[in-house]
Amino acid sequence: MKSLLIGAVFTALTAQTASAMDAHENLTLDHCEPTAADFETCSISQLDACLEAEPVGLLGRACQNVFGSEADETLNQFYKEAVHAAKNVEKQFRGTAWQGQEELLRKSQRAWVKMRDTTCLLSGQFGAVNSGADADIAECAGRLSIRRVADLQKEIGQYMQ
């Protein structure tokens, strides 16, 4: 009877771990379109689905780290496109008030990155009683990066077409 119970517990844990690994491996923001109105909701739902499968432990931390990396990649790509668009606007409207858009965007992004990093470091230090503060920082950075993409899209997206 004891070995039957141990076998059942092992099977349940194995299935739960497999489910969490699937969620972690399937966490991707590729199908969340940065120009879509629901981009932020779509992105956060990807993280939530992964964390729901494994809310604590190493796989939960992996969800946070993967989300942070994916969000950072998404922000970097969007920012690169925004800089390209700003350069094009400046070329197109040379000699008008539209000059300086690229530098203003770069200055804004540098200030925002500093704010994100210090905010998330603070968040991680408050949560430092838990192990895995680095994963908490990655999740924080991911959430703020997704929010930044949504904010940039709202504020300057119409100029990027």
C-alpha cells in the first residue's frame, strides 16, 4: 500500500512538473503584436499562464526570467523601429519643428531604462527575504518593459507607419 501511495504521489508530481515545463517552454510573446490594443494584456497572460502551472520553485523562477528576456527583446525591437521612424521623420521634415525627435526619443529611453532598473532593484530588495530576487527583478523589468512598449505605441505609434 505504501509503495502504491508513493507511486501515485510521484506520478502526480511528474505530471505537474511536466505541465510547468511545457508552460515555461511555451512562454513566448511572439504572438502578442506590439501594435495591438491588447498587447499588454496578451503579454501578461503569457506570464500568468506559465506561473499558474508552476507558481513557486525553480520553474516558476524560470517563467519570470523567460518573461523578462522576451519582454526586453520586444522592447528593444520596438525601440529600434521607433528610432528608425524618428530618423525618417527628421529627414522628411528637415528644417521644421520635427527636428530633434530621434535625440528626444533616445533621451527619453535612457531616462526610462534608469527608472525601470532602479524600480525593479528596489522591488527585488523588498522581496529579498525570498530566494530568487533576481527572478523577481526580471519579472518586474518584463512587466515595465511591456508597459513601455504599450505607452510608446500609444504616444508615437501613429508616426511609425
